[in-house]
Amino acid sequence: MTHGPEAKDELRHLPVINGRVARSSIRTDGQRVRVDPADTRGRFIRARRVVFVILIVAWILLPLIPIGGHPALFLDVDTRRFYVLGQVFNAQDTWLVFFLVTGAGFGLVYTTALLGRWWCGWACPQTVFLESFYRPIQRLVMGPREARLRLRARGGPAVFARRLLTHALYGVASVVVAHIFVGYFVSLPKLWAMMHEHPGAHATTFAWMLALSLLFYVDFGIFREQFCVVLCPYGRLQSVLLDDDSLVVGYDDARGEPRGKGKTKAAGRGDCVDCGRCVVVCPTGIDIRNGLQIDCIACAQCVDACDEIMDKLGRAPGLVRYDSLRGLRGEARRILRPRMVVYTGFLIAGIVAATLGFRKHEAFEANLLRLPGAPFTRDEGRIRNGFEIHLVNKSARPESFHVAPEEGAKETFIVPIADVTLEPLASQRLPVFVTVPQADFTHDHPIRLVIARGGPRPEKRVLSATFLGAR
């Protein structure tokens, strides 16, 4: 912590918690404080890197790996066809998005109550891309934190050239990331073909790629932690999502205070030596010793940093650790509590509703519709009704269908196209004409047609409509 005249300046700009200056990447007057987190070593940073690699590999492979003849995840907005892990959806299935969005949102609420801000520190794209691509580029060109601070203080043409190279590489990384994101909507093989043609041939796609590249460059190369602190609503909701039993990154105040100095622990002093290492490694620039804060993304870099210092001093790790607020006070953490019981009830209800909803997603749709115009016609002593079957193949493979009247039907059916094969998500309208002798007609009555799907998973469906006429 700064002392003397500089400390007074900090107190004018930063809030005070329990008499301590609360550090942050943004001051109360809105000015940004530059954050240059130092590198750290430890079990959590290693585990996070493994998770980041898994997530990035999955992100790259999803639009590449074919399942059922299509990419594992392909959102074909142009044709309004969506391929998800071998399942095919079209615009008529948009209502299922409700279950996906609400399920993801409630899943985040549920796991936050248990595990705190695990999403922010371990899986959020803001963290994954920043820590996997952009910070390594900065370290490669500008060096570690101490070297970056010296270069910034020195200035000059050589330093400017390094900064220019750094941002040029940020731009390259942003373009690569943007291309992969665009690949989710046009497919990566098609995108690769587009890249070998003139941009004007695919102006809309090219414009989206440029817009996303600029967005990623500004976000990951310049805005960085300010997205988490200023824009992201998830952090603002922590006061209602967390309770005293949620898992957070915290400082053991009882063990660490009052702070001492040096390797030798003086009588009456805590384990914290006020080295500030937990502050300089924080990607949002906070001091975890000031308690739970909105800026904390639970990345555990301060945990690794503090454990490293404790190891050098021959003291037990865990002065800064993953724990609940109740655990940090020395009390037992409760996993099963009223909030989690209610949340679990909602979760089960949501899973049941989503299961029932997705089970209604059918492999094909068939509707028997009346042809426009007169409801019926009379011709040579017969009453005729005209219908059409609107048939949609909603599976991921070509399907064959056969149309026939229900067995035992007394009406005469004329089906010009009785057999048809449809490509995935293709549709066709099949005309059907039904006639009844005028002498046999007594009243309006239902008619039925059978749609039979062939292939390895045969299925039959009965369509019905009303035959209209006059005596």
C-alpha cells in the first residue's frame, strides 16, 4: 500500500473498506487504472490452462467434425437450418430455443450458488481468449510485467515499435478468431472456399468478419478487464446469486492479520507479510484481502501467488483460498440449504419440461391441407374435394415416404405422387383428390391418409381432414 502524499491521492479516488484502500481497475470518478498482471505459477493456473485448451479445441472442432453428414454445430442462418450434434432443426423449431436459453441461464444461477464465479475464471470466452491468445502475445513481445513497466517508463521509438508489433499480432489473432466464429454460420469448408475468392463475391460475410475482428481487437486488446467490471451484468448480480455458503476466492483474515514483515514471524503477527503479490497477479487489479468484491472473477491467480510465498516462508498454504465466506470465518460450510433445495426443485422441473419439449421434435412433419378455392366440386354425379399434403423432412438424412389411404376407406383417392424422397430439411407439397358418389353422400365426414416413412426407422402417421359436400 502506498504511504505519504501518494496515499492521500489514492484515498481521494478509491473507496475505503475497513480503513484499507480498495484497489480496482476503475476509480470512482470513472478513470481507468491500467492493470498489468504478473505471471504466476501453481496448481490452479495449470488446471485452468488445461481447461482452456480443451475449450478452445472443442470450439475449433465443433464446426469441423461431421455428425450425420453435417458439422457437429452449424447454424445455417441463410437457409434457416440448424445442425446440433446430429440433430436438425429449422425455423419451425425456434420455440425450443426457449429451453436452451432459460436452461443455460438457470444452470449458471444454480452453479453460481454452489461454486461462485467459476464461469468467469474458468470458462467465460472473455477469460479463455484473453488468457490463451492475447496475454501470451503481450508477454512474447513486451516481456513479463516488470519488463513491461520498465519499457513503458522508458518510452522511445524502440518501445513504440514493440507496442506496434504487439497490436499488429492482436489484430492477426482477432482475424483468426473472427473467421472461426463466422465458420459456425457458413461452415468452415465453405468459408475456406470464400477466402480464396474476391471479398466482393461474399460482401455480407466479409463485412461480418471485419466487424467481429474489430470487436475482438478492441475487447481483448484494449478493453480487457473493463468488460468484466463495466459491461458484464453477471458480476453485478453476485450480491443476489451468492450467499455465505457459495464457493468464493477469499482471504483468511483471522489467520493473516495483523500483517507482519520478513521471513521471521513476529509475536502477535499473522501469516500475511504484505508482499502485495496477490495484488500484482490479479487480472482485474483488486486486493483480495479487502474481501469479496464485484471485480473478482475467481481465477485463483492470487491463490497460486500466495501459496508460492507461503511455501517460500515455510508456512501452510491456503491463506488465500477457495472457500465459502462461512468457511473463512471458521464455520462449517452448508451444501444443502433452503436456497439449493428450491433451486434443485426448479432444475428438475426445467429438465422435465425441456425433455418433453424436445421429444416433440419429430423426424418429419406432414399436414393435410385443403386446396384454395371452392371447398368441393360436382362432376358427373360425384363430389370431389382437393387437398395437398405439406411434407417436410426434418431429419439429417434423405428420407423416403409413401402416401396411401387408410385401409378400408370407402372414398376414392387419387394420389398423383404416392412415393417421394426428400433431402434433409427439404419439403414438398403432394396433391390428393378424394371423390364420393353423390348418391352415397349423406353428411360431411372425416377422411384419413397414411404417411409411411421407410428406411431403418420406419414410422407411420395418420392425417385426417373433413370431406365436404352437399346433398
